[in-house]
Amino acid sequence: MTKLALGTAQFGEKYGIANKIGAIDLCESKKILKIAKNNNLDFLDTAISYKGSEKILGKTDISNFKIISKLPDPPFDCSNIQSWIKEQIQKSLESLRIKSFYGILLHNSKSILSLNGKKIIDSLNEIKSEGFAKKIGISIYDPSELERVMNLVNIDIIQAPLNIMDRRLETSGWLNKLFKNNIEIYTRSTFLQGLLLMPRKKIPSKFKKWSFIWDQWHSKIIESNLSAASICLAYPLSLSKIYRIIVGVDSSNHLETLLIESKKKISLKDWSFMESEDNDLINPTNWSSL
């Protein structure tokens, strides 16, 4: 059993700063899912807002996978939150051609803090009690969000960014707290949207401010005779409290490579220089303003 889970944002849509291939088509998606199934990779991560992903997945057989999806924020002028959320869930289940989700997460935890927060929480609990999802949870961008929302809703799943640069989930102590509360922890942004896998010369000029990091990173990779992917995977894989590590791929060959790289035993003591708390760098939502 692998600890990897497959992110499907690239199915039917172009996603990621390093993506030069474009959206993954139906044929290649089927190949990817077959490889995943054959390697006991049993979780797929998607979102209701990933329309291309839902369309592709709905044309394949995903009955042997556990599906986690994310619920978008209700419209500002929505008059009936519960009805709107249930409608979104039912439409998504129909698109995916499945009977229920393993997990439904709020795509943005801040929606809990909105004026409609109580109604959204009640709707999540209804979804769970009525069998539309086995578990409910939230997706976060920063562990600091947890302090505000954990007292408002009982959740089963947390999805958070974590990678060799962004170690906030661990260093903040939240990884241990969540684990002690029996909350399943799923991490994403393993390769920082592919930025950590890009050749040195291909890194966009907007990241020039951090040239000293890139220079050392790529020099060290060559010196160690390891791949960037294997080093990136080694960090989350070293944390036993993480339930699944979500990775995105752009081809079936890419997934096969990651499965091989994930089995390598790598010492992380030489890679501590990669850790950063610079929010402009580690949070992709800030990249558009660089």
C-alpha cells in the first residue's frame, strides 16, 4: 500500500506552473488510473470546481477508488445554503458516476467564519449523516487557519500544503495535534505546483529573488545524484502521522516514475536549507503578484 494519493486537477485542465503539456486527456487519464490501481494507490483527490477533472473521471471507472472532493464557497447572494450545497453534492456524484464520497472538504476554511458559517457546518454534518460522504473536513492554505476553525466544527479530515520548503504544518505543532485528535491528514503541494521539479534555467524570473535557494538546491541535487522528485517525496514520507500525500502527474510515465522514487530511502539532514517561511514563495496564491 502506498501513502501516495492522486491529485486530478490536471485531468481535463491545465494546472501547475511547470505544466508544459497541458490538460491530461481521457486516454492518458485511463492509463494513469490503471497504474494507480495496480499499485494500490487508492485515493483520488478532486474538487467540484475542477469541471474538467469531473468530466474525465466520470468517463472512467473509479469505483475501486476512495474519492475526496472539495466544496466551493456558496454564492454571496445564496438564499438557501443547505439546498445549494446538497445540489452541488448530488450533481458532482452524478458527474463522477459514484454513489458517495469518501470525504467532502470545504475548499476554503474561511467560509466557516462567514455569516453563513453555521449553515455551512450544518450542511456538512447533514451530508455525512445522510451518507453522501463518509467523512467531512476542510482544506487550508496556512496552519494558522486551524486555530480559528477547529472550535467551530468537528472534522475528520484536514488537507494542507506541506513540502520540503513549506514545513509549517509540522513546525507549528499542528501535525501532532491533528494526529492526536484522530484526524486524517492529507498533504498537497508536494512539488510546490511543480516549481521544485523545474530545471534551474526554466524557473520563471519572478522567482529571481530566491536565486540563492535555487542555486543551492540544484547544485545539491547534482552532487547527491538524486532526483528532485525523490527528495521532495522523502520529506512528507518521513512523517508517519500523515495519512496520504497528494501528488499530481502529467502522464502515466510520470506516475510510474513517482511510484519508484517514493520507495527510495533518503536522509533529509542535508536538505534543511530548503525550509522557508516566506509566504510569497511557499504560497502559490501569492505568485500572481510577484
